[in-house]
Amino acid sequence: MSRIVIVGNSGSGKSTLAARLQLPHLDLDTLAWQPSVTPPTRRELADSAAAIGAFCDAHDAWVVEGCYGDLAELALPRANLLVLVEPGVDACIANARARPWEPHKYASPQAQDANLEMLIEWIRAYATRDDTCSLRAHRALFDRFAGDTDRDKIELTTREAIAAYRA
């Protein structure tokens, strides 16, 4: 029974990989933010933790994915596999530019496009930021996660490896 947490930069391919795994899927973007609040405001960690717990409890096998290291960490005690997706900033930017409209995040394709340049700058800062969504935070999660075998954590560093991966 697979219980997988996937972390990585925005645009790295986390959601695409999660969808291919054909398991119940929790995109952390859907619960990281207060709904309909301007400017965007993070939800209380306890509220997000309750939602993650409810999702994990509802399914024997699942995948939780996102860039929010603090939220991913909440699912890790229940996980048997951690995947760090890190294809490099250029691949992430190309993916962000090519991504289709995400109606669960944006009211319209135009709203998504209006946010693209800000997202690209945020993607570029992945290795230098020091927040819960940074490479530093994801690497710390990856390094701390201890499973039963070396297959309990996997780092995918190329688009080809991400495309070829099957849990």
C-alpha cells in the first residue's frame, strides 16, 4: 500500500507525477491558503493539519504533493515513500510557462497568466529562499526521512527520470 509524499519547486512536475500514480491525490495548494482572501493568506497550520489527517485517514493508499514543506512534514509520519522532485530551475520555469489553466487555483486563465511573472521569479529563488517552500526546507525533509529501505526516499533530478518514474 503506497502512501507517498512528493515535494519540490513550483513547476517541478509534482502534480503531474501524482496524477500518473493513480492514487487518491491531495494537492497541498488546495488547503494551504484561506479561501477567497485578498491578499492571499496562509491557513492556520492546525486547520491544514486536520485536513491532511482527514485525507490520509480516508484512504489506505494516497499521494500528498506540494511545495509546502511544513504541510508535507505533517503527512510524513504516515508515509512510506518520500519523493523529492528537483529537475532544476530552467525545467521548472518551462513547465510553469506551459502549464494549463488550473481552475482550482485561479478564477480564469487570464488570472493565472497575470500571476506568471511573479511565479517565475519565485521559482528562480528556490535555492536561495529560506522558507518552508525552499530547496533548503525540502532537502532537510528528505535528509531526515528514514524508511525501511533505500527505496523509501527517491530524488528525481531530470525531466526524463520524472517521466519514467512509477512508484
